[in-house]
Amino acid sequence: MDVNIDRIMNHLDEIGRISSGTKGYTRLAYSEEEDAALQWLKTKMGENGIPTKQDRVGNVFGRIGQADAPALLMGSHLDSVFEGGLYDGALGVVLGLECLLRIKEMGINLNNPIELVAFRGEEANVLGGTFGSRAFAGLIEESEAIKEKLEGLSFDWQDVESVRNRKKYLSYMELHIEQGSVLEANEKQIGVVTSIAGIIRFHVTVKGKSSHSGTTPMDMRRDALLYASKIIQEVNQIVCRFGGDNVATVGELDVHPNQANVVPGLVNLTVEIRGSKLNEMKMIEEEIKAYIRKHFEAETRQLIEKAPSELSRDVQNKIIEACKNNFVSFMSIPSGANHDANSLVNNMEVGMVFVPSKDGLSHHPEEFTSVEDIKVGSEIMLEVIANLCTD
């Protein structure tokens, strides 16, 4: 099944023009630019005879086929990080639109309808990343804190309650750029996503003693930043010993008093662990914390523990079958990044297709996926979606 690649690239270009700033692409969650991109999608679907709706938190839907039968859902998001790239999220929505258009043009008789969604607020934001898909999946818990944040964006709790999905769906499909370099390094055109990484994140406060940098001898210092640097190196060494697809990062440091002439007396840092096996992630976490307890005066505080999500084996097999039928190179791959797909794994069967990211760049103005790889990924998605809805 072929797609209209010129139309896909034109649509991507149109989305790319909806941006603030002069560098890269900026459509922050709940911004005028995200609103305009969602309106763009509604207009495009309306122009092509596709019934649309927008729920009370801003998720946009369009459906072809029966109005009340269980549908296959597909999509992604249209918001971006600050000065991000063209393809993250937007490619999945544009490809979903292309699938609807091609199925209409080819006159394929569907046993089940197909529904496109652009979820609101996928990137990190005040309501938390993947907000639109989490609201749709009923994953947001009522609290005074979330109500206050909602009010700041002119939402209320009734809006969140109203968008919770109560319909039955066959499955959810999402095409996304890999945002890493594994496919490129292995010269594969398609990544068949097996799981979405779990996340363990904890805060560490490392204690030392502030003192004058010129009058405190080196052997008498209690330098909290030096202690923190040793913890960072140990985090790296521990996760490397475990291997597999586990990764760990210390990406946030806060040094006190943060003055050039004062030995640091306190450092706050955040450790994040990601992987596809929760038991291994927890073993890494405990080994890091044991090292900290043994060697330093420090306190730890848990921030996040999110289990990995296994994606549908049946959908993976459909993707693999389509790749083999079209002589397309592929490999199975876990996703280290979170996606809207992760919100839906307990509601329906979920599958994801990755296409390569040049040099592994993402969330960056130079993010790039070739036209050839976009075409191949789009045609694999179209075939899988059509097969799922005509079986």
C-alpha cells in the first residue's frame, strides 16, 4: 500500500510553520501555537469529509467508518519542547491523517472504523507530560493540587472527568521517531517497539560543610560537590555493570551556596533509572542507595516509580509481518522515552513503530528523519492499520 509522500511532507511543513521564536520549532503545551496546530488538524479533516470532535481538555479526534463500532485508534501529539524538532509527535499525527485519507481514496471496506487522535500536552508541562492521553485513559487522580493547576489553565476537574474514555477500542497504534541512534547504527528502517521503559527517579541531598575556599586546607575539607561527583561516577559504573537496556542519569544538580570562594556545603541531585525490567531497575536503585549510605552523609527521597509497559505481542507480529511482506529491514527495540502510547496499555492493545532519527538527535532543531524512512514507515503503518480493520 502506497502513501502520498508529497502530501505528508507538505502537511509536516504546514505544521512546522506554526511555531513561536526563530530557532527550531516551539509549540508548548496549552500555548496559542498548540491550539493553532490542533485547529489545523480539525480543518484538514473537515475539508476531507472526516467527522471531527475536540474534547474538553483539547484532544482532537477524527473518525472514518461506523460511528458506534469499536475503532482502531492511532495518533500522537502536536505540542513540542522549546526550540525542538519538526518530527517529534507531529509526524505521528500527520501520518495518521494520511492513513485516513488513503483508506478513503482507495475505497477500502472497513470491518471496524479508524480514529485519529492528537493528544494534548504530551511534553513536560505543569500538568505533567502525556496529560491528554492520561486524562483519556482515566489515569489522573483527583486532588487539590491538580485542581489548582487545572484552574491556572482555565480547566476544571469536570473537564478531566468528562474526557475519560468509556468506549471500546480494538487497539492503539503510534508511529514515532526513535529519538535515539539504535536503528541508524544497525541500518534498520523500522523499529518494532516491544516495551516502553519504566522510570525510577529519586532525590539525593549530599551533606558537607561550607567553608572559606582559600583558608580551608584540602585534607580538611568536607566538600559536598566532590562527594556528589563520586556518587555520579558510581551511578554510571553500577548501571554499566548491569548492562542490558538499563540506563541511569544524573541530570540535575543544585549546589549550595554556589559561590566561587566557598567550599560547597550541600548538593541536591536527582538520579533517574530507566529500563524494561523493573526487578533490574530496583536492584540498580538499591545498589546506588547502599553506596550512598555507606560512604556519605546523605538523604534520599523517592520521586517516581513507574513500571515498564509491555506492548501487544499480537500487534508486534502484525508489524513484523508487514515488514517481511515488503522486504523492509526491521528490529525489535524497547523505547527509552515515554509516549502517549504508554498511557493506554491498560485500556487496549498497543503497538508502536519507530523510524530512524539521524544521529539520534531529538528535542533539537536539527532533529531529522529522511523522506525515504518516513515513506517506508508510513506504508508499513498503513498496511498494519488496514489489516487490523479488515480482518
